[in-house]
Amino acid sequence: MSLPEKLLKDEWDHGEGDHRIEHLCAMNPDMNDRLAKLALRFISEKGLSQEFADLLDEIEVIVADDDTPSP
């Protein structure tokens, strides 16, 4: 399974260290609401890596394919 497909799944298997952000959001619902905006601002400040930009492009294609009605 590709990384974009893994990230789009409802359930995600990941290591113990990766639980940090999930724990932070679970313990602070306000942070969960702000996470998307904070992530966008972080990317804006630090720049978008080519790897992440490519990943977003792949996700966009997968989502578009899922939204295309079947004949």
C-alpha cells in the first residue's frame, strides 16, 4: 500500500512516538480544531518540501478518482 493510501485510511498503524500528536489532540479538543490551520502556517513558514508536495499531488489524484462517479 502506498503512503498516500495509508494516510487516507480511517485507521492508521504507527509507532509509539507517532501517538504524540493524537494524544495532544485527544487531551485538548481546541488543539484538534486548530491543527489544520497550524499545519498550514507551519508549512508556509518552513516551506513545502518536494516530497510532501508530491505526496499531496498523489492524494489529490486518489481522492479525485474516488469522487468520480462510475458509469
